[in-house]
Amino acid sequence: MLVSPKADLLKGHPHIMLNYITPSERDIKAVLEKTGKFSPEDELNCGACGNGCGRNQVCVDGACACLAGTLCDGRCVNLDTNPLNCGVCGNACGESQVCASGECTCPWGASECSGADGVAFCAYLLWDPANCGACGRSCPQGDFCLAGICF
């Protein structure tokens, strides 16, 4: 037996003061790393058991919040540049559009055209044989478009 049965294990030591302090965020991270939790995804109990926060999210007062950006459908996104959430959550840009400053627009060098169905799309009028020089102006079969002229 390592400890005498008469030993008082609850007795404090007069020269050791125990300071009960709230650990810092760095201390908490160090403990989490020692237990195999290296990323926010590993912290699976935000507000409820098993409720983990997603990428670029932190648990704040029992709720997942974005480190940067806006929480849209469980993911942190930049509303200024995200083509699936452009300007507001759920506002998807058209197939060939990009999101710039929160607005769906055509990439640099492309023009916005409208198809027969009225759906907007982006076309490169200088070399697109289906929209050569103007929206909807097609080059004859076998020709190509260069500088907005069919050859």
C-alpha cells in the first residue's frame, strides 16, 4: 500500500495556495490539443451535446458564429464575393456570372446578354461564335469569331 490508511488526504498544505482562475483561451486550446482536438470542428458541443460548429466558425454563448463573413445555411460566406450568396444569403448568380461587391455581374471582358428564354448570361462578344460582336449574333457553321467579326 502506497498511502498510510491514517493519512488525511483532504488536508491542505500550508505552503501551497491554490488559485482557482478562469483559464485563458490559449490554455483551453492547449488542453483541447492534448485530448486530440486540433480544430474548431473537433469541438462538438456548442449549445448541445454533439452540436459542432463548421469551418471558420466559433462557439459563442452556445451558438455557432462566423469568425468572418455571414452565416448562410450553416456556412460562413463572404456576401461580397460568394456567387451562391451574392449580397444576401441564397441569392445565386447566373451560370456565367460572378459576385463582385455583392452584385451579380459578368466577369471582366464579358457582356451581359439575354437568351430566348429571357435568362441573362455572360458572353465574350470578341470571340464567342454564338455571340460575335453582339448578343445573339451567331457566326455561320464552321466560322470563328475574332475581334467581334466572323471569319
